[in-house]
Amino acid sequence: MSTPYRGGFTPVTDEITAFDLEVTGRIPAELNGRYLRNGPNPLSLDDPQAAHLFLGEGMVHGVRLRDGRAEWYRNRWVRNAEVARRLGEQPRSALNHAGMDFAANTHVIGLAGRTFATVEAGALPYELSYELDTIGACDFDGGLPGGFAAHTHLDPATGELHAMAYFFGWDHHQHIVLDAKGAVTQTRDIPIADAPMLHDFALTERYVVLYDLPVTFSMDHAAKGTPLPYAWNEEHGSRLGLLSRATGEVRWFEVDPCWVFHTLNAYDDGDQVVVDVVRYPQRFVDARLDLGGMPTLDRWRIDLTSGKVSETRLDGRSQEFPRINERLTGRPYRYGYTAATRDLIDVVYPGDTELEDLPDEAFDNTLIKHDLERGTQQARQFGRGAYVGEPVFVESGAAEDDGYVLTFVNNPARGAADLVILPAQDFSGEPVATVHLPARVPLGFHGSWVAD
């Protein structure tokens, strides 16, 4: 069986707890909380889940900072019933949606003093303790009519958490709103043909921005036993939907064929809506992740009067995992942060027909800070052989970029990972602090700073 879990994606095999971590530099005293990151980490490379990058069991890595110290590092598998069984433990919960019980592997967020590992495509989130032990699957006290979503967006003004759920057995996408206490206050079904994948969406003060793009559930690939049977569908058009947060009505706008995993931000601009995304020309070609062209940072400007959408290239370099100062989610903003990647086409080895997934060489050792007002970028490059994950911004002052960017960086000299804390206003300069972890952190997906 071909597996993408090699190189930087190679799973770790042990759960570790370490205290009083070594630090180079000085951890800012205002950073009191946990830096958390989720990602797939199969228990065994012989498992069917190890055949696709999106299917490995989730493992959450966390570092607890307090009063200028790095108090602990922990990594823990998310224990769905099967993971618990294989680790010799009792299942935490019998909750599931449509018989799906998946060890959520995509994101980890904080909400109302609780911690949740999340994933898309119909599965429920899993609640974790402060120390990252699994509590169990969660449907928010019965508020979820189905599964949840990998990505959520918090409205900084209302405290509402928005999500968009989908499931291959549905003929709709589902908009879900939770209040600041973690209770589901609203669900809306939006009819959608062909059961398309919806990894992310965008939020503005007036709208939820939906992506109806041509990656859809494929019965042909499901019949072949393809691990994740979603494929590029030439017959399915590309459009953006503006779901009115006030009325629930949806208006659709056609765009050129493309695929989007992740949103940088979006905002209302008079009679227009601006949406900034990492955009691929195609994805999931023949149900593969390694085909479809390089991801660039692009802007859609939706004109509500003409019904037309204009497209602008903000940065043509290959990049992913966009983040902002989330105090400005859905509002006009200036700065964004991404992780550089290499052109995925260039790293697919010629003649390697067994390659089914994204190779680790696609990840680079560089973070990018975007000044969207000036149209400029700053790069922060780490050492040769390092690879860097998603940049998470933590604000410290009133200015939009007054704060820190946190990320895990592979340290090839130590054979382990560091938590690097960069000053966002001096992005290409030296780290404020580097927390030296006792183990390697495989390449993964998304994370959060969860303040105490």
C-alpha cells in the first residue's frame, strides 16, 4: 500500500508528557494559555487509514505557556472508539452521526472554556480536557442535527461561532451557529447538488460566503475502494454563495473553475464583498491530492449590483494555511500570514503511478507576512532541512500586527520540533523565544492559541 505518511508526515508512535521545557530567548509574559495543533497520525502504517493524508487518526500536540515559562508539552491521540480499543481503553462515548465515529484530525479550537478536535464530512467533534485527554464525541447537548465542520469562524462582535457542515448523504450544506456559551442557536439547510466537498467558507458582517466548487462525491471512486472518494467534476460548475445572516436568503455568483481549501478573510465593502482565499486551479484530479496546480493567494470581489465577480492575484507564490489577527474576522484588514509551499506538480516523481497523496517535499521552510494595503510581503525563512507549519497570530496590542506568530518548526539538528514565537511587527527578525520540545511533531493541519 502506498502511503503519504513518510518524511515530515511520518507518524510518531508514543504519547509524551514533558514539563519545564527548555527555552531560548524570553517567552512574553502575556502569553498565558495553550498553543494547540491537530493532524493525522495513524496508529499503524498498515491501516487502511494510512493510505490517504486526510484519514489518519487525529493527534493533538500542545504546549502550555504561563508567566514566561513553558510548563508542559503533551501529544495525545483523539480517542474514538476504535483508537480507545486499540490502546486497551474503554470507549469514551457512543455518540456518532450516521454511524461515523472518526478520530477528528483536522483542527483544534477553544469554545466556552472547552476544547474540541474537529473534522468535516459528517463526523462529530471530539471534546478534549485541558490536558488533551479525550472526553468524548460531542453534539453540543443535542444541538447538532448531523455532523460538524473542520473550520469554524468566530464573529468578534457577537461572539457567535459559525460553521458549515456537509455529508455525502445530504442534498444540502448546513449552516450552524453557536453562541458564546457553546449552545447551538441556529441551523439552516442550503440545497446543493452533487454532494460537493466544503472544507472552509468565509464570514462577513452581513454574509456567510459559501464555496460550491467542482470537487464532489464520486460513486465511481467509491466503488473502486478509493480511500477518500471525492474527485474533480468537470460537470459541476463553480460559484460563490452569499447567505444573508439576517434573512437566510442565498444569492449565487459564478466564478472560474477552481478549488479552495482555506480562506484568509472576507469583508463587506459597500455594494461589494471581498473574499481572500488560497486558490487552486484544480484539485482532487482523479481523486488525487498531488494533481491540479499550485495554490496562490487570490482575491474575489463580488459586485452585488452587477452580479459579476472579479479575480485578482495577490501573491503568485505557492502557499497555504492562511491566518490573520482574528479580531478582524469579517472586517477590513491589512495583514495576513501564510506558509510557503512548493509547486506540487514539480515534486511528483515522474512515472510514480503509486503516489496517491501529497509528498512532504511540498512543504517549505518559510512563512510569509502579507501587507495587503501596500501589496508587499515579508518572508521568514528557517534553516535548511526545517519544515514549518501553519502560522497562528496572537494579538498583544491595539495595532493589527502588534502581536506574535506561533508555529511548530522541525529542527533537523535536534531531530525534534521547536515552538517558535516570532514578533509579527519584525517578521523577518529573530524569534522572541524558541521552546525546545522533547520530540518530533509531524507535519499536520490546523491549530489555535487558546488563551486562559
